[in-house]
Amino acid sequence: MRLLLDTHIFLWLISAAPQLSQETRDIILDTSNDVYLSAASIWETTIKYQLGKLPLPNSPEVYLPHAREQHQIMPLSIDEASVALLASLPLIHRDPFDRILVCQALLHGLTLVTVDNLVRAYPVPLL
């Protein structure tokens, strides 16, 4: 399975938060799956950290890549084709970070791991 983690799923994973079910955690950590984290999630997390809305144990430019690598999650850049796909994506969800994740999942054939109900309205494979 090829998975793209929504930002909150990544944060729950690396902080061992109880909101992330054991079943989902096991799927993400299964080494037979390819797991990705979008640069958009790093961007979103950094903004929330800078605004004082998200405490992290270290600065985001150090902590987030280290946590991603520690959990064997691959980085996914924001490419031009994913951004271009935004133009045809219905405005169901207004969050630009979630919208780009949907586009990346659609374009790259990834299953988006999220609990966001608004994202579920898009025709994207979900876990």
C-alpha cells in the first residue's frame, strides 16, 4: 500500500497520541507499505509552531525531518502537476494544506490517511 499521511496523523504518530488507532499505527509502521509525508505538512506544522499553536520538543526544521526519518517515512515534494490539479478540485474543503494533500494523493496514486470528514467528500482513496 502507498500511503500519504495527513498532518495530524503524522503528529499523532510521532507523539504516540492516543487519537491514532493501533490498527492505523500498525498499517503506517508496516515496512511493506510505502509511507509519505508531504512538504505541505512540514510547512503547515512550522506555521502552527511559529504562531505558538503547536508545541514541539525541538525546532521544526530539526524535529520534523528527524521524526519523519526515524519512522521510515519518505518525503513528498509539492510538484507543479499537483498544484495545477487544484484548479479542478471542488471547493469542498477550504484548507489549502488539505487540498494539496488531496491533489498529491490523486496524482501520485496514494491512499490518504486522515480522520478529516471534509476530505472524505473527495474522490480520493482513504484510510
